[in-house]
Amino acid sequence: MSLSRWWREWRFEQSFRRAVRADLARIGKEYEAKFKRLATGNDFDAAMAEYLAACRLPDLRAETLRSRQLRRRADAAGVGLPREWWEHDEEHDLWFLTPDGRRQAKRQITEERVWSVKQWLQVLTPAVALIAGLAGVVLRRNIIVVFSEPVSGVGVSD
């Protein structure tokens, strides 16, 4: 991803997050006053239904952001996300991963990462073993050479 594209994506996500936080703060203040004035349980149920309906758009926006981040991770790992895992909210025109799709995508991303680590281990293990073996041979020869030379003046009688 180029730097300019990364910058645009980052700015977009930041503005999206700010909008979600501002919407939730506005909705929270508005309904906090309504919840304090309620007298009966039926009034509370109606107010809660209105509150949940008002929170739907910010929740969908937050879910869309999480889905975009997961899609980027999946693209980087080379994992495809089939259309069956996505859900479309037609009222607000937002796409997001279903809970099952999110779970499967995370599992496949993890499997892909484990597979790539195993491949690197298969490639690097013989090379590291060869280097360690050569280092052991070189060190052993140097130690033998050092200790096989006679040392003068230390416990040697002439």
C-alpha cells in the first residue's frame, strides 16, 4: 500500500471513529435524561427500544471499521473473504462481517500465519544447524590447539 493511500485510509478511519464517538456521546446525553424521568417499566422498555434504534448507526459504523481492519489483515495474509461472510445494511449502506464470518476469517488468518512460520522453520533449521555445527568444529579446534601447546613456567619442572 502506498503512503498516500495509507494516509487517506488512516484519515478516513480516524474521522469515522470520531463520528462514532460523537454520535454515541450525543445519544448517551439525550437518553440519559429520558431514563432518569421514567416512572414505570413500560416507559423504560419503550425508551430502551428508542435508545437501541438510535445506537444502531454508530454500532454499524464501528462494526464496519472492525471489518475493514480484518479485511486488510486477510489481504496481507492472502486469505479470501467470501461474500457469504458479509452482511449489508441497506438502510445505511454499510457492509460488515457477520460474527461467524469474523470468526472464520480470524481462524484462517491464524492458520495462514502458522503455515508460513512452519515453512520458514523448515527452510531455516538446516541452515542454523550447519552454522552451529561449523562453529562447534572451529571452537573445538581452537580449544584443542590452545591446550595442546606446552605452557612454560607453570608447574613444569626443568
